[in-house]
Amino acid sequence: MFAAGHDYRELSLPNTAASIHIGKHVWIGGRSIILQGVNIGEGAIIAAGSIVTKDVESYSIYAGVPARKIKDRTIDK
């Protein structure tokens, strides 16, 4: 997880930072990268090797580079 970076739009490359929030019951697959400012909703799944650059909806499954929603997560009671 990377909660800081640089603003490439400025020549001096100033540091940037933003919190990463991860909800309850989230599963993040191995070798995934979560970038600054991302919120991962409760019950979400991030597939292995994904790069998460934007917020992730609760109870959804995301995969890819960049990560995109591939389907809703259904929970059996």
C-alpha cells in the first residue's frame, strides 16, 4: 500500500499523501497495489496482482491493472 507519492504536474515534484481506508471483511489478493486516497468498501475483494487507483464499492469484486469492477459479491447466509 502506498499512501504517498509525488505531483508529477509540478517540476519540483512535491510530496502528496492521502489516507487509505479499508472496510471490514475485505480480502486483498497477493501482490496487489493500493494507491493513496483509495477507499475500499466493506466486504470487497481485490484480485491478486491488481492495482487499485480509485475507490472500490462495498461487496464488489475488482481485478486488473488498473483494477475495475468485474462483478458484485453475493454472500450466502
